Amino acid sequence: MIEFLNSIQNSLIYKNFFLVLSGLDNTILLLLISLPLGFVLALLFALGRVSKITLLSRTIASYIFVIRGTPLLVQIYLIYFGLGSVKFIRESFLWYALKDPFWCGVIALTINTVAYGAEIFRGGIQSIEKSQIESGLSLGFGKFLLLRKIILPIAIRKVLPSYGNELILMVKATSLVSLTTYMEMTGIARKIMAKTFAPVEAFIAAGILYLFLNFLMVQFVKYLEWKYNPHLRLNN
Amino acid sequence: MFKFEKLVFGDSGWGDEFLIATLMTLLVSILSMGLGLFLAIITVWAKIIQNRIARFIANFYTTVIRGVPELLVIYLIFFGGNAVVMGIAKVFGYNKYIELNALTIATIAIAIISATYSSEVLRASYLAISKGQLEAARALGMNKFSIFFKVISPQVIRHALPGIGNVWQITLKDTSLISVTGLVEIMRQSRISSNVEHSPLTFLITAAILYLCLTTISGRVFKTLEVNYSRGFST
């Protein structure tokens, strides 16, 4: 038995697991900033997208078109390598953020998720029945109150499943930030691979951690769905 | 800052290199989409037949691949794929060193990712076919093959086209990750060019525009196909 435990402890996959685990906080840090920021901005962008101001709506529509039509990798490279090569950006205050791969990653992930999120929320806002808005208006709700009490709660809970999908895609997308020398889980797994020439062991360790992270995300979204859709619960 | 004059065709510019790279991106996308659809059909079949082991394997495959970053899958197949192929070859008594070329690895890796998405789309559209139709086909004495080709596939194609269009866009964008394996497609080409010319902004914007063109044009193609396949149905 002890021999067996020892052999597990000496196995590459066990050692790698803890090495990769040390990159988990960096992955989570990326998500902790870009997801809430992306959520708020996506809501604002969705409202702008459905607004009657044509210029605003058109601008946001083309922003969404460009971001959704290009790979995230291009966006990350554009921000990390592209913007860093411009002289006046290097001399401005922006350089404090852009010289750090972490902040480049956060900016790129946020820009990306805002485009997808805004499109999801737009669907939610546009699917609200007119009668609900009319009843709000007949109760004398102002524009802001209508937004806060009727439009946003209904829209958000309606699109929770698809927004949950987007959240999982974001968890997976953090792995791309490793290509800008930022050492999160994929970056560490890549480094272990280069050192030990044992690709399967290194990447399986990282894969298990990503699966776990996504499992937590799924449970979180399920909980939100349960909490904010009381009328859909089977037994209450 | 910008060196767009470097994008001319010929020896002094990168235009022709980018054209070849774009074709490479398209080639990888089409090959892996095709292989992915084939894998997806097998996966769906494994999910709908009444066999626990087959269903477990299929579910395990789609859950794991969809829960793990694409980059990780590509790394795993790029660095670990050779060992697997050589292991299989050893079983058949072939002991020499085998190296898969970058295109094969890229196609297999992207196909494995793309198949998980396609399989969900195909499964949903298979389930959308009403049971009565299958029963009617069986009552007419059609065998399994003609049921598949004359009843199931035409309807699955119609139901699945919008979803398959989405999967195609995802696959097209996922090919950019293949650049880490050294295959020269748009992303890799833009990195090479910007390293030579010291102007990353130019070539990365070029790459972005090329991807945008590819996604937009193929989006149009899928729209046309959808209209074509839903003739006679009010949409």
C-alpha cells in the first residue's frame, strides 16, 4: 500500500498537477476582472444597440460584427504586440497597462466577451413582451425605473443559459493569454512539457483543472437560473 | 507605424504569402469541418443507440473536449499525437520513426474540437424529426439505409444548417490556434511578417481583415444554403 502511494507521489502526473495548480490563481484572476467588467459593459452595449439613436446603435453593431468575426487570438496579439509597437502609446499612460501581459489579457478578454454578451442580452431585451413594458408605463414608471425593475431583470434571467455558455467559453479563452508569456495554467503546462518532454502528463493535469473550473461555472449558472426563475421551479 | 505598402504581391511584399496563408486557413477549416462532421455523425449514433458503453464514451468525449480549452487539445495532439501513432504502428510491427506533418495534425486537432459542437447540433436536429415519420418509413418497408438517406438526412440537413453555420464560424476562428504548431496559416503568416518588418500592427490588422472577410463571405454562403434547403417551408 505504501509502495503504491509512493509510486503515485513520484509519478509525473501527480507532480505536474501541483505545478499546474500554482497557475490556477492567475487564471482565476483574469476571470475575476474580465467577467464582471464584461457583464456590465455588455449590458450597456446591449442597451445602446437597441436604442433609437441610430449612430450609437450602428457603431455598436459594427463593433460586435468586427469582434465576432475575428479570432480572439488576433485580438490578443493586436493588443499585446500591435499596440505596444505604436510609439505614442508607449509614451502615454496606457503603457503602464499595456506592457503587462496580464492587463493585455484582461483587456482582450473583456473586449471579446462584451461583443458576445451584448448580442445575447440584446436578444433578451428584444424578447420582452410589449405588454409588460406597457403595464410598467401605465403604473407611471419612468424610463430608468422601467429599466431597473422590468426590462433588465426579465432580460437577464431569460438569457442566463446562453450567457452561461459564454462564461464557459471565457474560462476556456483564458488559456490563449498564455501565448503572451502570461503564466497561467496552460502556460505552465507548456513549460513543463518543454522541460520534461512528457506532453500527455502535463496537459492532462491542466485539462482536469479546467474541467473542474468549468464544472464550478456550470453549477454557478444553474444556481442563478434556479434563483432568478422562481416561476419555473417544479416544486415550490 | 503602418507599412501597408509591404502588402504588395511579388518579392518585395507579403501579398502572395498572405494569399497562400488564407488558402491554407480555408483548407484546414474545410478539411477539419468535414472530418468533424463525420466524427459527429458517429458520436450522435453512439448517443442514440441503446448501448450504455457507447453512450458513455460519446458523452465523455463531448463533455471533456468542450470543457477543456482548445489550445490544450491542440497542444496535446501536436506533442502527443506522434507517440500515439507510433504506438499504433508498433502493434502492427512497424518500428520506424513516424512524424505526422503539420497539416494532418492541425486537421485532426480542429476536427476533434469541431465534432463536439457539430454533434450537439446534429443530435438536436435528429431529435426534431417526429417519431411518426420513422415509423411510417418502417411501415412502408424501407430498410435502414434508405430510411437514413431518404427520410432522416434531408430533414437533419435542413434543421441543422443554421447550427452548422455557427459551428463553421467557430471552426474557422479556431484554426488561428493552429499557428502554435508552426503551420503557416493567416495567424502564423502575420507573426512571421511582423517579425521581419517590425510592424506588428500592419500585419495583425491584415490578419483581422482576412478573417473578417472569410467569416462574412461564408456566413452569406450559409444563408443562401439555408434558403435553398428550406424551400417549401415558411421560415
